[in-house]
Amino acid sequence: MYSGTFRGLSFCSALCSLLLLLLTGCGHGKKDHEYRIGFSQCIGSDMWRQTMLQEMKMELSLHPGAKFIYKDADGDNNRQIEQVNEMLKEGVDILIISPNEAEPLTPVVEKVYNSGIPVVVLDRKTSTQQYTAYVGADNYQVGKIAGEYIASLSDSPIDLAEITGLAGSSPAMERERGFMDGIAGKANVKLKVKVHGNWLRSVAISQLDKVKDQLKDVNYIFAHNDVMAAGARAFLNQLAPHRPIKIVGVDALPGQGGGLQMVSDGVLNASLLYPTGGKEAIETAFHILNNEPFNKLNIMQSLAIDSANVQLMKLQWNRINSQQHDIESQRSLLQEQRIVYNNQKIIMNIIVITLVLAIVFGGLAFFSLIENRKANRSLEAKNQEILAQRNQLVEMSAKADAANEAKFNFFTNISHEFRTPLTLILSPLDEMLKDDGKHGSENRSLKVIQQNAFRLLGLVNQLLDYRKLEYDNQKVKVSENDIVGFARKITDSFRHHAQKLNVNMIVTNEAKVIKSWFDPLMLDKVFFNLIANALKFSNQKGTVRINIRKDQDKAVLIEVQDNGLGMSREDAEQVFDQFYQADHAPILGSGIGLTLTKQIVTLHHGTIEVKSEKWRGSTFTVSLPLGHAHFSDSQLLHQTPVLPDVAERSRTYTADLDQLPDVAKGDVLSKPKEYSVLIVEDNPDLLHYLEEKLSEHFEIYKAANGISALQSAIERVPDLIISDVVLPELSGKGLCERLKSDFRTSHIPVILLTAQNSLEQQISGIHAMADAYLTKPFDIGYLLATMQGLIKNRMKLKERFTSDNESSEKAPIAKTLDHKFVNDFLGIVEQNLGNENFDVEEICSLLSISRVQLYRKVKALLGCSVADYILNRRLKRAKYLLTNSNKSIAEITYEIGFSNPNYFSTVFKSKYNSTPSEFRRQHLISS
Ligand code: FRU
């Protein structure tokens, strides 16, 4: 499904890109290149040139892509040069220029032309041919038509005044020339006055004013443009208002204030049509830019307009104007239509795209709907499954809870049930113990019963307390009491046991009385537990310290410290966990005591912590907050509480501390110190602990290093050796190897005891020929069981050596050295059976060992004394000779090393319940 979605998404993104392309692509029709067209105007302020600009813009509107850059030099040559250079710098694709004066502007126009930019010269010219195209009327013709027209007006004398344009501009020069040619040869026409009007009305008036005296006879004026002509009319209207002077101008612009209007109004008598060429200049520019054919010279026609044709011209112009308007409005209409069309195209595209997208997304939606349905169905199935499993779990956990509850109820009930019989056992037991008329063993048995009954009662009580706290949410009822006195009382109840255990109990308190709020019927269990544990795990002659002090007036701290067994860090971390038992579990108990202790401290809003170090002891610290603000009102008891009978309540805790008399165990350990053990340990605490625990069952020898252990083993030949691995002088493994390779000690089982608990370490211990390898912390019970097992094995070995069964005598002995010893010993004995002087001294000297070593070795390997073994072998030999030879009793007596047949007979009878002769007879009868 995911791959499907991914495919769908990538398809969508591709589709979107395509649509975006369509959207961005549409709305743009065919577009002109973005040409930059520069136009440098010599002067832009007069009406003629404004008309020219308007025509240009109109034409440009047909080329929306083009950029039109327009600069007006305001009749200043230098400024125009500067502006052309600017345009060159900014970058134009073509330059249209109407130069102010020909000569000064020529170099810059040539520069542009030579730089590869086409130049269209408009209306006025430069003085060379270095341009791309020219647009404008033929100014010579304009001047000539003007001259001929004026000359044709009258046969009477025509005294002329000419007002020229700017002297350096080409139209002025050409019109002047044409005008002179137009009037040439006309006898009645005389040019009387000539002034330079610079194309401007004001200049024309001021120049006429300067020559006004010469104007007296002038009856015709030709001005190079209508602006100057109108100025001349105004001037003359003032100078000689009644003189009929005819004025002819150039331009004949249509519209308000234009030449046509002035002719029509009689301000001017005639005007020569002079088209601006704006439209044509733009047309030519685009031909050039688009590489289309064009004419270099584009000359526009001119004609004289006077009262005879002015109306026609006006009409014509109005028509053209209205047509122009129509074109304009159609153009804008077209533009609008185009915009509408483009918009519609966009909308259309959007609709198409939306439709396509809708179909695509619809398909995708449908696809994912199907996938979703599938996924939902499988999810629903899974949900159902989970729900069913959950219900099952809930049901199971409810059942488990109920079963747990039932179990706890059963335990609680049975615990309650236990209490009555226990009380009924304990009360008469008390009576019986008080009775003096019993002998020692009876009294001891009763004490054992009492001790165990109390222990059982203690366990039952703890179980019930645990139940109350854990399941019934028992609340504390606190009252204000002196915690020092309370703690001392409890401690005193242990004094007797501490003395018996040889443990020194010290209570220290910084203040005589410390008032604090607690529930005495609960808190006593905390003290009982902690002190009983401290005593239990103390060494003989150890010390238990109880210290009570305030912690900055905020809490009271009770520390119970012992210097006994201690715990590993892992044990210390878990010691308050429910039912946790440390590695010395058999002496710790049920594991419920410290859990209860912590619960009770927590109910008092206090804390309990333990610091412990293996073989160095433990310190339990209880901290209880002072005051009663942390208890609710319902928990406070304000009357003085009845304090519990501490001595009585402590009995279940002290029961564990009583020294248990030996009970018959039916194993090797129950025999009174028949076996000896050599303990090799350099840690005095552990050595002391092991001695204490093992001395009950074994004769103990001790050594603190490997060398003294080796000496002790050779001298004393113990039945078993327990050795630490890491030892000064000679390691436990080294010791083991030395012992096993010396035939005097090779038979002694060795247990290595070490903190190195890796598998490799254990294997290397076994390679050193250790019989067992125990890691610390070890369980004393497990150690005893191991010892017992090894001794039992040794006993089995003895049985093999000493058995009457001949075949078992040949059973292989695991250890070569022991095998060799037994063989040597048996060989010597067999060889000397007939030697009546044969004794232990002789064997010792033959085997090069001491009497003690011989005795111990034979005892260890064969399970009997040397003398017993020799006697046994002699009697067995006698038995053989009695049944398999005809030798007389006397002969047999000497052959087996007896000197006296009577003594032989007595000894034989004591062993086989019949005299040698009776034995022979019985054998003969049976065979
Ligand atoms: C306008 C104008 C026109 C004239 C032309 C000659 O600036 O003076 O009146 O016909 O320039 O270039």
C-alpha cells in the first residue's frame, strides 16, 4: 500500500509540474523582442514635436514588448550630445534622433552609427550621410512651394520678410534655399528683410522688433514655422494694425492652436503642410530591427494650405482623427478582448487541469479507500484478537488475584490457627521447664522444643503482620514517647543472648531523652528485627552498637551496627525487597523481617538504609522525622500509650539466637569430631567465622599462608583441607598441587574457596587437582554438604581397599600416588605375613615416612589401623590355607607369623566365630 501511495504521489508531482508549465505558458501570445528604442528629441516643448511624440507612442502601442527611452535636450546641442552618449551607455538597440543643429550633433550620431547601432534621423539632419535611414519632408521643397505660392498670390509688388528657423538646423537651411529658388525670377517679388527666429515665437517677435523700421513696406511674411508666423502676426497687429500683411507659415498642424486652425481663423494666410513623421520613424525602426526591407530616405509630401482648402483639410483631418479614434477604441477593445481571451484561456486551462487532477485524485482516493478498507479490516481483526487476549489476561489476572487472595487468606487463617496450638505448647512447656525434677537431657530437649515453638510463633507473627500491612493497609497510631528509653528497653531484652553469644552490645545516645512520635506496637518490631539480625551475624567476641541521635532537630536517627558477616553490595541493595534471601539464607530466615521493617518505617514517614561490607559488618540506619505534622489527625493518640511488654514480645526474635544443641543428623558430621580440617585463610575474620561454624563438627587446624599450610598438612595429615586461592607466599592452587604430588598428603581432599568466580578460574582450580571449587560469597550449608560428600567418597574408597572381596582389592585407584602407596604397603605386608617380628617401625623405614604419617595415611585410605590390617591379612591367609592346603594348624600358625597356635586359634575364633579346626571341618562338609 505504501509503495502504491508513493507511486501516486510521484505521479501527482509530475502532473502538477506539467500543469504549472501549462498555466505559466498560457496567457502569453506572440511577443516582440524586448527592443530598447532610444529617441533623442532636440526640443520637446512645442506642439509640433508633442504631436510627433504622440504619433510615435501610438505606433509603439502596437509593439508592447518594446522599451521606449525618450530624452529631451530642450534646444541645447551639448545636452543632446550628452543624452545620446548616456543612451549609448545604457544600451539601446536603435537610436532615433532629431538633431538640434546639424554640425554639432554629427560626430555623436556617427559614433553611434559606427558602433553598430542603427540610427534613424528624423525631421532634422546631420551634416553627413552616416545614418541608417532618414524620415521627414523635403524641406527644400517646403521652402520652394512657399516661395512659389507667395509669388503666385499677386502681380503687384511683393515685399517680403523671411523669418528663418535656427540657423544651423537643416530644415532652416533647406527651407531658406528652397524659398529663394521659389521666388527667383519673379520681378515683383523682393526679399526686403530676413531675421533668425530660431523656431521660437519669442525670438521671432524680438528679432522683428529690432528691424521694425524696415518693415514699413513689407506686405508678405514667410515664417519657417507656424509658431513664428503667429508671433509675427501678433507683433504686426500692434505695430501696424491696419496694414493688410499676408503671413505664410509651415507645419499646418491640425487641432486647437494648430496651423490649420490659424489659417481657418485668418491669423495666417497659409501654412505649408509639414508632417511630423513620428509614426513613420517608429515603423522604419521596427523594419530595421526585424531585418525587414526599408528605405533609407523616407520623404513625406508637403502642400500649401490656405483659405481655399483649409476646410477640406480640416474635414479630412477630423475624419482621419475620428478614424484614428475608432482605430484607437478598436485597438483598446481588441486589447480588452485579448485580455478576456487570455483570462478565459487561463480559466479554461485551470478547469481542464482541475478536471484532470480531480480524476487523478479521485482515482487515488478510490485506490487508497480500498487499501484503507483492507487495512482497517486487518486492524479490526487484530484489535479483536488483542481485545480477546486482553480479556483473557484480565480474566487470568483476576483468577490469579483471587487465587493469591485465597492463598493469602489460607496462610492468614492457618497462621491464626497456628497461634493457638503454639500458645498451648508454649504455656505447659514453660511450666515443665520450671520444674526442677528432670535430668539434663530431658531439660535440653524441652528447651529445643521451646526454642523452635517460639521461632515458629515469630514466623507466624511476621506473616500476619505482613498481611496486615500489605493487604489490609493497616495504619499507624502514633503517640509521643521517649525513643531512647524505648530502644534501650528492647536492647536490654537481648542482653542475655548477647552475653551467651559472647557479643558486646553497646547503646549510645547523645541525649538522655528524645521525644518523638511513633507507634510502639509497630516500631518495636523494627528494633527487634535489626538487633536480632545484628546479633545473628556477629562473630564471637564481636560488637553490636546501637546509636540514637538527632539529625539537626528534624529527625531522629537510630543506627544498628555489627562487625560480623556483612553482605555483598548486591545483597545490600536488595535486602529490603520482599522475601529476598542473601547467600547466607539458612541463617537469615524467611526474608520477610526486613521487608516488614521497611514498611513500618515508611508508615512512620521515615527512611531506612544499609551500609555493608562483606566480612566487615553492616550498619542499618533508621531516620524518623520529629514532630507529628507528617501524620493525619486520625493517626494521633494523645493519651499516654500502654507500652508493650518488650521482654515477652522479644522472645520470638531471640529464639533464633539461642545456641542450638546438636541434633542427630545421621551423617558423618554427627560423629563427635572424628575428622579434622585444615583451614587456610589469610582474612582473620573469615578464618574466625569458618572456625566458628566448622568447629562444631571437626577438629580444626588453621594456617594463614600457603607454606605454613603445607607444613601443617604434612605434620598433621588432616582429613580435609579448605583453602583460599589468593594467599601470601604460596597460592591455594600451588598448595593444592604440592599436596597432591606428595604421597604423604595426596589422599587429602582439598576444597578451594575463592572470590574468583569466572569459569576459567574454576577450571584452573580443578586442573590444580582440587577436589572442589567454591566461590565467595559461599553458603556455609553448601560448604558443609561439599565437605560431607568428599569425606563420604573417601570412606567408600577405604571400603574398596579393605573389602574381603578379592576382586575389589584390584579396583583401580584414581590417584596414582595413593595407588602406589597402597601397592607398596600391601606388597610389604604380603611379603612379611610369615615374619612374626614384622612391625610398624619396619614398614615406616621401608616407606620412608613417620609413624603418624603411616598411621594417618593407612587410616585415610584403608579405614583401619596398620596393626588391624596386618592381622586381617594374616587371618585371611590362614583361611585360605585351611581350605586349600593339607598343612596342619601348627604349620599354618607359623606360616602366617603367629608364634603360638593357641593364640592363633583364639584370634581366629574372635574374628570368624569358629576355631581354625572347626572352620576346616565345616568347609570340608559343605564342599
Ligand atoms: C518644431 C519645428 C517645426 C518645424 C521643425 C523644423 O520644433 O520648429 O515648427 O517645422 O521644427 O525642424
